[in-house]
Amino acid sequence: MGSQVFAYGVTGSGKTHTMMGDSAGDEGLVQRTVKALFEETRRRTDRVWTVKLSMMQVYNENLQDLIGSRASDGGLVILDDKIPGLAEAEMTNADETIMMIYKGNDKRK
């Protein structure tokens, strides 16, 4: 099962605040969802769970890998429903996942 979040809107409309929250401790959609996901994986012991994270940005019609170690401006393309070369990191807990998302967010333009 996979999922994605697409935030779209004009500059200053609150996309980042809605998704990431603020420094005063108001959690955004990302933190709440990640915590709920890992809580569910702990609760449901009837299967083995693997959580993987990819993060990209579309900027000036180019795809940018936000968690990969190599520069990818303009090097990624969407083929059907796949993006060959997009980094995928296996996550083990909510804190690790949220920190990786913050690191990826820091690479946004």
C-alpha cells in the first residue's frame, strides 16, 4: 500500500504550516499522521510492517529528490506510476521518520 500527499496553493496560503506545524508545538498533518501510522504498526502485530519514505519536490517542472544523497535536479522523470532513481529510506519509528522529513524539507527551494 502506498500513499502520497500533494500540497498546492499560492505562496503564503499556509501549506507549510498545515503540513509541518509550527515551532510553538502545534503539530502539523505530517507529525500526526506519522505518529498514528507507527502506533498502528505497534498495535497490529498480526503482520510484519515495513515503512519506507521517499520525498520529492516539483519545482520549475523539474523533480527534486529531497532525501537522496545525490543531486537530482532535472534528472528524475515519472514513468507510469514510478520514479526511477528516487531515494527510498526504510523507517523504523516515528521520530526517525519525522527527522528525515525535516531534513528533506530543508532541501526544498
